[in-house]
Amino acid sequence: MTPRLELALLFGGRSGEHAVSLRSAASVSAALRTRFDVHLVLIDRTGSWFLQPGPEPAATGGVPVFVAAQPADHGCLRRTRDASVAANPAVYFPLVHGTYGEDGTLQGLLELAAVPYVGAGVAASAAAMDKELMKALFAQAGVPQVPYRTLRAGRPPETAALVAGLGLPLFVKPANLGSSVAVSKVKREAELAGALAAAFAYDTKVLVEAAVDAREIEVSVIGNREPEASLPGEIVPDREFYDYDSKYSATSQTRLLIPAPLTRPEVATLRALAVQAFRAVDACGYGRVDFFVDRSSGQVLVNELNTIPGFTSISMFPKLWEASGLPYPDLLARLVDLALDRHAERARLRTDYGA
């Protein structure tokens, strides 16, 4: 009998999306256990790692552990108190949304440890997390998107110029955060200063984007060299825009239309653009591409790419693949296979130069 693969599920993290990560981990852990031996690793809000017992992720508790950033250690989890081996996962599954998890920093540690991990690599993670970099890569690849401006801390913005250039309403958001944390919709110029202050509390760089009257469509993507796109789904928010509470509140009345009511040509366009956006940042493994479809013109605009999208029981990413014929447990197993394939491919590359 083939032994079950040991897998470390990383969740929590030092970001405003810590609570969302806990929800994702609870859902993923339950499904992974049908095929893998799962080690639960909480990264708390200070950045400390804890190996947790039991089948369900918890918000606190566990044995303090660490991963050595050297290939010879094979990615084992060591107890902090005496460096003894606590677990030997064969692959890591990062589910840390946002800063210090989705931005390439965690991926960098796993690369140094030379251990397979699920999802995008260092460069793609960093580029997709930083919305300014992501949008620059989209522009270079010819991916259509809304007009925007980037602001930096310490440089007083000219609000009148922003409004004149982008119009009203506007969306203001931190450049390196997700789950709609600190995102504001600004309808009057007088509201702009407060929205900017809220966003700058989370990041030193803020995006200001033109708002469009649009349908919100999402497409999931999986793959390495040959990425595939799911059927599109539509989000119908229970409020003016798809904010944090609309996404995660227990009382949210937001509706997910899966598949989205679209024509065949529209579906084909969205799926092709999803793959184009995924490739534009050199992503691999999996991701979710968010779109705006202008209600009046029908123009399709890419909003963003998420390299570690929400994985809760109500999240769009797994639901779209389920509708596309790939059930949740099979989807997770496919992501692990993609991680192992990518690691094996990279392990064959030369790291020396000479005779």
C-alpha cells in the first residue's frame, strides 16, 4: 500500500486577512485529509509558527516550530525549543492570504528550503500582490483594465487632479492587500482624504481607480505551463460594492451565480483573458482572476489576479471548478500534483557554472 503523502498546511499570518486565512484552512484541511496526512501549522499575528495537533485548525495553540532555510534539511518542521524534528512534510500548502504570505516572502523561504509548495512562485506572488506591479504587467501584455493612479506615502496627493483625471466615483485601496480590506468607494471629492488615510494605514502605496458601472465576474485558473480556466461566475453583492462584510459576514446576502449568465462568446472571452492575465505575471499552480463587465458597453476589464484566493466553503474559486467538473477533493489533489511537478522541473535546473 502506497504511504500517504505528508503535507503541511500553513495558515494565519501577519496581515489584515488573518481571520480569512483561518476560514480557508478549516475548509481545505477537512478535504485534504481524505488523501493526505495533514500537519496544521498556524502562523500567528506576530509571525511565530505553531504545529497544531488534531484535525481542525485553531486560532491559537500548538508547539512552536520553524523551517530551516537550507535544502539539506528537506523542509522538515523543527521544534523551536531544541531543534528536534517535529514533522517531515513532503509538500507545503500555503493558505496565508495577504502580506507575508501571498506576496512572495513565504514562497521565498520555501524556495530556500528547496521544498515543494502549492501555488505561484516568488516573482509571480510578489507581482500579483503589488497591484501597481500587476497592472504594469497587465498593460505590457495588452490586458484591458480600468484607468488608475498610484500614490505613495509622504507625497501629499492632489485630490482635485485625481478627480479631474479619473472622474467620480473612485475606488481607493491599499496596493498590497486583499479581501477588500480598507477599500473605499468615493463619491465626492471631500471623501477622498478619509479614504486615502484608511488605505495608507495598511500600506505605503495606494491605488486610486476609476469606478465603472459593471457586473463583477470571476474565473478560476489552474495549471503550470498550460493553465486552464474554469467557467465564469458572477457576484451580485448585497450592498453597493463587494466589500469585506459582503464577502465574509455571516449575515451577508451576496449571491454567487455559477455559472454566470453570459453568452458563449462572452464566456470564451473571459476564459481567454483569465489565462492571459495568469501568464502575464508568470503565475503557476492556481489563481482567481476578477473582472468587470461594463453594463452599457459590454467591455471586459481585468480587475486583479489573486494567487491565493479564498478557499472557504463559500469561496468562488472551488465553486467554479466544481461547476466546471472538478470536485473539491480532486481540485486540491491536482494542486498538490502541480506543486510536485513544478518542484521537480526546477530541481533539474543547473545551479553551477563551469566544466
